[in-house]
Amino acid sequence: MAEDLAIIKGSKEEQYLSLLPQIKGLLTGENNQVANMGNICAALKEQFDFFWVGFYLVEGDQLVLGPFQGPVACTRIAYERGVCGTAWANKQTLIVDDVDQFPGHIACNTQSRSEIVLPIFKNETCIGILDVDSSSKAAFDQTDATYLQKIINLYVNT
């Protein structure tokens, strides 16, 4: 697939529906996971102009920063710590409308106001998380959770 994305306007759902086949095209035939994570981050950042989009990968009892788009980020996050570590520990997607109200939130960047974090499973084992931040409060909802999970599924099944 060409490396250009067709960026569309419209509802959040319409934007995800347009982006899904494009991400699938980017991942098809590429087995390098770093390249695939990088392209997913770039596609999401470009389409939605999220403040920060990135992957953290499980390494022992920590999440280690993987490919991302946005300002510099925390390099390591402990199990059960912050939104990312909590989503990992609980094995569930977390949507946080106001990160300042989340107990133990790790402020990698003070411009981040809301966040969605989705664990990534391979063979029933959590191998990492997808973390998306917005500079606006309450930026994420079930639509994001649904479609970001579909993107994770594309990634895992590559």
C-alpha cells in the first residue's frame, strides 16, 4: 500500500471506518512488529490529531516504551502504576476523562488531560498496551474503545 493516508472529516466512527482498511493495508505483508506499531501510531495521530499515541511493551514487571508519536514520554512504567500499569494489571481497557482525577496518574506530560489505554493480548498473555492521550478532557468514549480494539486485533493477527 502507498504510504499516504486518506484523511477524512466526519464523525469519529466514520473516521475509524475509513482508517481501518488503510491500517490493514499498511500491516499486510509486513511482519516487523516495530514497523507495524510505528505505522499504527502515525496513522492514528495523523487522522485524529491525538496529543500522544504509543505502545508500551511488557518486559518483566514493567512496561517499556515502544514506538509512539508525540512528545517524549515516560520510558518505563511499573505494573499497576498509573493508567497504563493499571490497565495492564486489570487486563481491561481504561477510559479516563480527567487524568488529574486518576489515583496514581503518571504525568509524563502535563498537557495530557484524558486517556484511553487498551491491553494487547497474544495467546491470552498481555504483551503490551496501546496508550492514546488527548489534550482535552473527556475525549474518549466507547467508540474509541471499540475501534482501537479492532486496530489492535489487526496488529496482533499480522
